[in-house]
Amino acid sequence: MSDNLITLEGVHTHIGAYHILHGVDLVVPRGQLTMLLGRNGAGKTTTLRTIMGLWQASQGRITFGGQDISTKQTPQIAHLGIAYVPENMGVFSDLTVKENMLLAARSARNAEQMDQERLQWIFKLFPAVEKFWNHPAGKLSGGQKQMLAVSRAIVEPRELLIVDEPSKGLAPSIINNMIEAFQQLKQSGVTILLVEQNINFAKRLGDTVAVMDNGRVVHAGSMQALAQDEALQQSLLGLAL
Ligand SMILES: Nc1ncnc2c1ncn2[C@@H]1O[C@H](COP(=O)(O)OP(=O)(O)OP(=O)(O)O)[C@@H](O)[C@H]1O
Ligand SMILES: [Mg+2]
């Protein structure tokens, strides 16, 4: 069994007439949290969508657990054990938190059929999910919706969790809660691929890191090495230090 749960080799993606990904090479080591960083428009979201089959790779290969998923449809890819939390979160505002969770739990028809042990674990990770259980999700704050979105993704065991910018628009105190939750998720053994803009969030959580620019991965290595190298951060991410 390979140490890499998912591997992208020379992946190109076109969206309509636009050539967006120009040969992405990326590996996500099993059991680790991989940070995908890069400037706005670098191609991070497009990479995640291509993994999920929401965009079709026009060239290259994507393998998950050794299996080629490049030409599979999104439901098949999800079924193999990949959960995806998109940028816009996919939370249904008119439904209650409970109903949102139920929709994500494929095997349960009512709350009683949900894996209770897992649910208690999620309530511990994200207390807001329990607190607002019977409230419409539309009433949640941005941060709470973000937490509901991640909760939905982990309501059933998944091998790989892919999350697009979970810290976006969140207050620092909520970001700390989010970091703690991801630390616990890591300890549970799930492999995670996270897109981030917030370098401090990335530094605190990342094991490995890949940095994208112009539709390619231009740097890959350990998060710790990048965190310690401010000149490299500056050149890769253009951070105002
Ligand atoms: N539906 C689309 N049609 C045309 N171009 C698109 C579409 N979606 C994305 N793009 C373009 O693809 C490029 C990469 O976009 P993408 O959303 O992957 O970047 P990103 O790294 O996620 O950026 P951000 O940090 O702003 O979320 C951008 O130039 C964007 O304009
Ligand atoms: Mg994006």
C-alpha cells in the first residue's frame, strides 16, 4: 500500500475555452494534513473540483488508494470515501441543522438511526451543531455554518476529507476552535487536504504543504520548513511581512 492516499500527475483542466490547470503534480500522504496554498486565482479550488470530478481533467492522472479516478463521476468518487466541503459550504438554510446532517448521512432515515457515538464526537468537536440542532441552518453565523459543513462531511467515516478555505471570513476566536477541531480530526486518523489563505492557520495545522501558482504546484515540502522560511513564503505567497 502506497504512503500516498491521493496522487495527481500532470493534471490539466480546461473550463470552457480557458486552460486553468497546467500540469498539476500533487501527493497527499496517508494520515497527514496537507495544506494547499497559493495566491487568489492560483487554481486551488479548480484542483479540488477536478479531484471530485466536478471538472474533468483534460490530461493527466488522478489516483486514490491506487485506483485511477480521473474519469469517474462525482458520486462514484464520493462513494470511494472522499468528502468534499466546497467554498460555499453547501448548507441548506431552510432546513434545520439536524436535517442538514441527516441528508449527509447516507444510511440513516432519521436522527435515531445515525451513528450516535459519532454524533456525540461531532458535538464535542463543534458544540454549535448540538446547540442549534433543531434550528434552521440559515440562522447560524458564518462560522457556525462552516462548522456544520465540516460536520456534514464527517457524519460518516471517510478516508479523505477535502475542505476549501474553512477559515474564510471567520473571527480569530472561531478560527482557534476550527484549528482545534481539525487537530482532533487529524488524531482520529483521517487524511485531510485543506485549502487555506491564512498562513497562520496553515502553519498550526499543516504536516505537508503544496503551493500553487498559475495552475501548477510550484513548491512542495514540509509545512515546518516553509513556516520557518519567511523569504520563501514571501516569494511563493507574496505575503506582506
Ligand atoms: N467557472 C469558471 N470559468 C472560467 N474561469 C474560471 C472558472 N472558475 C475559475 N476560473 C479561473 O480559474 C483560475 C483559478 O481559479 P480557482 O478558483 O481555482 O483559484 P483559487 O486558487 O481557488 O483562488 P481563490 O484563492 O481566490 O479561491 C482563475 O483565474 C479563475 O478566474
Ligand atoms: Mg478558491
